Amino acid sequence: MKNVRLFFRAGFTFCQRSSSLRMLFMLISWQVLCAASTLAQDKVTAAFAKSMEWENAADYTKAISSLKEVYDEQSYEMNLRLGWLHYEAAQHVESLSYYEKAIKLKPYSIEAKLGYVYPASALGNWTTVVEQYKKVLEIDPQNSTANYRMGYIEYYNKRYSNAYKYFEKLVNLYPFGYDGLLMFAWTNFQLGKTREAKVLFTKVLMYSPNDVSALEGLSYIK
């Protein structure tokens, strides 16, 4: 019986030691992983900083290269920034590719969609530009950038009734915003709403005295 107790005691001691060793191994492994992760993140942070330095120097090739050295396809931030840098470098097809990856990673990202329209518009892909603005407005109906640009596109295509809806919303959000007031004034004028247009052109002059476009609009109103 004594031998049995000694056997179990020895086994329990061994288990304690084995458990302690496992815990020590797990702790060391965790510390190694944390150190590796910190080192990797430091490299990424340094790459972003270097990339911005090169961008400020207008050397977009080196700005791109700095990020590609640590590129991770699953990184939203890297794809977003590479989309912007390729656009600045006039590499519009590549820019679209990175923005598309960013949007796929973060489907509700407004910044990625607004970024996407820069290379898309540079390539003349107006259908996809409009699609992105509409997606932005589905997520954020009050988005001032998307409302203004959609209004401007509709105005440019002489679809004044459609433009009116976008500019009206924009002016309701920013009643004394120059761009919205001016385009809403011209839209009202094109729709024959001269009384409303006159009021809006006058407000533009309050914001920007002697504004050429506002004065031109008022000159057409008897």
C-alpha cells in the first residue's frame, strides 16, 4: 500500500512538473509571438512613414516601393494607400485594383469608394463612378461629397430635375455652403425657377462678393 501511495505521489509530482513545463513553454511561445508581432508592426509603421516622406517629395515610385516591401494583401490600410499612391503616379488601372481590394475587405468603407472614383473618372469610367457614389449614398444618404458630385454629374448631363434633388439635400445640410448654393442656384435657373434662383445667387454673393458665376446668373434674370 505504501508503494502504491509513493507511486501516485511520484506521478502527481511528475504531472505538476509537466504542467509547469507546459505553462513555461506556452509563456515563452507567447512572448516570442508577441515580439515577432511587434517587430512586424514596427516594420509596417516605418514603411508607412517612409512612404509618406516620399509622397511629400512627389516621388510616388519610391512611396509605392516602401509599402510593397511589407505588403499584406489582407491589409485594408495598405490597399487603400496603394490605391491612392498609384492614382497620384497616374497608374490608374493599378489604382483601381488596390481600391477594389480595399472595398472588398471593408464593404461599408466610404473612404475607399470615394477614393475609387478618382482613377475611375481619370479613365472615363463614368458608369462605375456613378455606381460608387450611389453605394456611398446607400450607406450614408447625407454624404455631402457624394450628393454634390452626383448633382454635378446630373447637371452636366442636363438632367436638371435629378440634379435638383441632390443639390437641394446638400443645401439643406449646408445652407451657407458656397458650392452647393451656386449649383443649386443654376439648377433652379435651368428649371425656370427664376425667383428661387435669384435668392440663391444673392446668397452666393453674400458668401463671395463679386462672384463671377453668381453675377452672370443674376444678369439672366429680369
